[in-house]
Amino acid sequence: MEKKILIILSNTNEIGPNKRKTGTHLSEVAHPYAEFDKTNYQIDFATLTGGNPYLDALNLADDPLNLAFLTGKGWELMQKPVKLSEVNVSSYDAIFVPGGLAPMVDMPKNTVLKEVIREAYEGNAVVGAVCHGPVSLLNVKLSNGSYLLNGKNITSFTNVEEELYAIEDVPFLLENALTKQGAKFHAAANWSANSIADGNLVTGQNPESAKGVAEKMISILERTNKKK
């Protein structure tokens, strides 16, 4: 049976006191999309509100995978997202949350998102996120009352990277917030590819890590079957 992947996107296009324009980082959605598409998985998009998402880092549009996404089916599908609350989560084998600064605004406490991630994770779906996307994992509590993050080996955009990128715009440092809920954080050199799998949870550090996250998710999907 064809595997199904749900890509969950922020609806935000502005962050911080200076109203910095933002959105989903182009490479962080385009590169994983290319990997998922090669496997012939069904790829669907959802946003928190059902509205169309915004893209950031369009200056990287000449990257071959980014250009293929923008001029191909990926961009077309992304413009037809489902409202997350209307998604049948149990029908998906994996969910993936790309970064960009946008998720830092509307994903830390969104209750629908937290329930979707809990249901997917406990249903043995693969849960992946990259860069600022792991902010979606914050405040997710499992059925036993513990934080999903507690004791998990993960990574995300690091404190040092944020100091160099958007420290004046973000509401908090993601690395600090993740570790506060019990995550075992693994940082690599700034802007280097770094992706980590812990069971059915896969995270990546920065845009350079997006392809690796998708590859690890696919590897897990190819050797396991989600509980129905």
C-alpha cells in the first residue's frame, strides 16, 4: 500500500517586534518533498488555519530542488492545504514539519497541532521536523502525561545559530526550550548537516539538514509498518 506523508506548515508571515517577514524556509520544504516524491509516497499539505502558507528564503530559488518545487507539483499542492483540525491523522504513515521562523510564532502552543503529533507518534507514524520545525514538539504530552521530548535524542536550530540569525526576532531560544522539557540535545557545527533519529522521531538542525531528515524518515518507513 502506498505510504502517505502529511507536511504541516505554519500560516505566519511575520515575527518579532520589528515585524520581520518570514514563512516556511523554501529549502526545508522543497528538499524533503523531493525525497518523498522519489519514493512515490502520497504527499499532502496542511496548515494550522487552512489558509495558504508563506515561503521564506526565495533568494534560494535557483537551487535545482527548490526550483523544481516552485515550478512543479510541489508548489501547486502547497497552495491547496487542508485545515489541520480536519485531517484524519491515523491515515498517515508520517508527518513532517519544516522550519523557517514562522513556526516559532504559531506552533509552540497550538492545541490541535499538539494532539495531531501525539496521535501520530503514539500510532507509530514517523514524526519529523527540521530547523525551527521542532518547536512543534514543544508541549506535546503523551497519554501517560509525560512530555514527548523527555529523554529523546533530538536536534534543532541551535542557540549559537540563532545568535547569528534572528536573536532579536524570536520569542525564545528553541534549543533551551526543548532541553527544558527533557530532550537530549545534539548540536553540530553551525550550518552543517545534522539529522538524528530516535525511534520514530527524526529531527534536523538547520536547512542543510532537511534532506537528511527526509532520508532518515524514509528509511524508517521502509522497514516498519504503522499500526492501524
